[in-house]
Amino acid sequence: MRWTDYITPSTLNLGPFVELLIEPFADDEGLAQLQLGLHEVLVNAVRHGNGCDPAKCLRVRRILTPRWLVWQVQDQGDGVPRQRRYAKLPDCLDAPCGRGIFLIHHCFDDVRWSHRGNRLQVAIQRSRLSGRGPGNLDP
């Protein structure tokens, strides 16, 4: 198992950071879904967790195991209430928010919240990607 820790400012300019987080798997199939899912996780942490406050930051840990790719994203907010952590579309599809958590649940194989709700762990099975990534770890 290998992990890498990142601390980044709370900003919505997330494209380069998402690219850094998935860089070891840049040539794999299924990357678009992974990019979308990570982007949604980070946007939610910046907008809803840190309130777009540039003085706050995000902590991200990327964990690579032989079978799983895992990201833990923690913001400095109060946390997502338990009743809002489920993969449900909003009743009104024109609602200004509510689709992010739904997308996150559909982009990853495993989604787990910390008790407080300000840290989200998402994981995808390596078998969903075409390659094995760095070091060609065996499944």
C-alpha cells in the first residue's frame, strides 16, 4: 500500500489538482468517470464544507492498494448532515444543488463518510480501469 498526502487551498480552480490526483492512471480507460467523481468531491468540499473561504484548505490523501484506488478528502467545515449523505437526486431537477452526492455515489464503488461528515472517502476498484497504474501492482 502506498499513500500520498496533499494540502491545497480552498479554490474552485480544481482542474490541475484533479489531474495531479489521477496522474498515475492518466492512460487508463474509465478515467472520465473518475475525473467527474473526484471533481464533485472536491467542489462539494470547497463550496459546502469550506464555504468558498480561500483562508481554509482541503486535506487529501490518495491511497493505492493492489485492488483499490482510494481518496480521502477532508474540509474544515461542520460536516454534511447524515440525512444528506445518500445518493438521491433532488425532487426538482432544476434545484441549485443536490446532484453532486448522487454523482459521487455513481462514480465510485465505495463511499464512506466520517462520523462528523467533513471527511469523505471514495474508492474505485482497480479492475474498473484498464491498467494497473504505478508499479503495476498485482491485483
